[in-house]
Amino acid sequence: MVDAIHDRMQGVLGRFALLIGCHQRINRSYVLRGRQIPLCCRCLGILVGVAFAPLLVALSLISCTLLVLPLVADGTTQLCGLRESRNWLRLTTGILFGVAAPNILIRVARYLLSYGIFHSIF
């Protein structure tokens, strides 16, 4: 039973990884029950954060912006070769970003709707 659930979750996460374009590098992924989780730590964190975002919908725009900054700093310093990020940091910054991003998108959509931006397009 546990193996069937594990296999099913691996399949679902694998398809999600392909959908979002996750690189799935083994050195940037966790291993569970001897098998690689088919999402890198950062994408896994974003997915977890998005799952919890509805619980934190009352965050201010400033709070959301502050939650995005650690991912931007971590990703940028790693991309520039200044340091190599650790998986726990990728997971943590991904969770923070995953909580903030839907809240920011909701605010932007409300703003565009309130000023009739979408009305002029359609």
C-alpha cells in the first residue's frame, strides 16, 4: 500500500516537473525511500509554498516582496558563481517564494481588473 502511494506520488511529481521545466538534477534533489524526488529542492519548495499560500492570503505587498528577495539573492549569487547554494536553502527560499508569488499575482490581477485593463483587451 505504501509503495503504491509512493509510486503514484513519484509519477505525479514527475509529470509536474516536466510541466514546469524543473531540471531535476540529482545533486539538487532529495532522495526518499531510495528514490530521487523528481523535483529539485527549489521547485519542491515552491510547490509546498503555493500549497500553503491560501492560509497566508492576508500578507501585505511589502511582506510578499520581502519573501521573494531571499530566492532572488540565493539564485543570483549562485548564478554569478559567487557561491554554491545548499539544498536546505533552496527548499527554504522556494517555500518563501511559493507563499508570496500567488499573493502578488492576485494583487496584480485585482489592480488590473479594477482599472479596466482586461476590459480594454477583451
